[in-house]
Amino acid sequence: HASLDQAHARQLEIQRGRLIFTGGDYRFNRPGANDAAAVNPGQDLVAVEKVVSNIKSDAILRNVAGGREENLSEGDGDVINRPLGFDPRGRALYLLSDRAGEFLDLVRYDLKTGVSQIVVRGQGDVLYAHFSPDGRFALVGLNVRGATDLRLYDARTWRRLPLRTPARATIATVRFSPDARRLAFIAQQTTTPGDVYLADVRSGASRRLASAWPAGFAAEALVRGEERRFRSFDGRTVAGVFYPPACRAVGPRRAAIWIHGGPNEQSTFD
């Protein structure tokens, strides 16, 4: 499909190495995305994100054969529009966009009609979306105050299906089995660097398959992070992760405060 270097390459070559993108702030590799660029099943359409600023990016759709390029975000103003991928049948392109509010929603763009529709939204940014190989199901991860809310949907109706996952965890590297009967994911918590889980799609039940800790390591020795709300200097309420001391001492004690980078960064439960 695509070839790129590790420094957000500015050109993409597909179909026998023919150059189709060059110059401009095109972004081809995205954190949490399985694919370097969104390429439809027929490999004649490519969608990429063109970054304008930290609060604006355009979704660019290009027809490889005809060379025709379309900006799907034209007229949106200061809005993030980030292509994720096409559905397995190639009928729609799915994007992340905050055009309707503060957070990134999952938007379905119908390639035939040109109509956009929000299919998933919540109290936090949608991080990623993955379809089962047969296109029946979709896994969507949302950032909810530093933890991942992993949701399972019927991809035809976008009805939410039951799925049980570890609480207050960062969940990434999600995969469906080839027959779409099971799904696997890695969950990181403040007491573990990443455990592998397997879930049954029909029942939504999940179980841990493997732990990242070596045998005999006591994960209980680590402090479990807690969500706390803080009043910001500008009157807003912001979320943070609080690690209570393990000692039983009373009275005033010292504390360490880790201020994450900003304004586009966040401390998470991992």
C-alpha cells in the first residue's frame, strides 16, 4: 500500500512506486492508527490529513487514476478533520472531526452521496476505529479523562454492543480475529505496563491472556492512579491522575507534580 519514513514523510508512493503526494504538510503516520494512509479496497482512492495548524487540518481525498483531488473539509474553519480509513466494502470514508463540538467525533462520509454523518460521539475524543474483516463490527476507542473507553458496535446500524474491559486503562493495539468471533487488545494501567486480553464478540466477556510482568513480580507494589478534578487558573475544571502515597504517615508530606506538555498533550492511565 504505502511506504513512508519515521519522520512523517511528505510523499506517498503506491501502485508501482508512482508518486501521488509531494510537498505540503501531509501526515501519513498517525498515533494509534494501523495504516499509514487511508486506502480504499480498490486502491484507487487515498485519503490523508493535511495539517494547517494545531487546531486545523483538512481531509484530502485523491483519485489515483484520474489525479483528481478533493478537500472534504473546505469551509470548515478551525476544525480538525483526520481520515481514519475506508470501510471494508469501500462505500464510505471514516474521519475524526471536531466540527460539531469540543471533541473529535467519528464521522462517516458517504462516497456516493457526499453526505457526512456523525456515528459515534462521547465526552471525549474518539481516538481510533477498526472494522472486523467482514465489515459487520467496529471497535471504537474514546479518550475519557485519560482512560480509554473501548466500544463495540454493529457497523451496519451503529448500535452499541456489550463489551467488558479493564477499568481506568489505556487500550491500544486492538485486533479482530479473521472470523470476527473474537477480538484482542492490550490494556495498560498504572500498575501494569500492558496485559493482553481476549474478548468474545457475541457475549462481550473478556479475559486476560498474558501479563507483561515477569513471573513472581508483585504488581501490588505499584501505586494505582486515581482520577481527580482540579480547578484551573481560568476557572475551568480539569482532570488529573493522583498517585496516593503508599506509606501510612500522618501530617504534611512532600509531593511531586508532573506537568505534561501542552496544549495538545495529556497524562493518561498507563
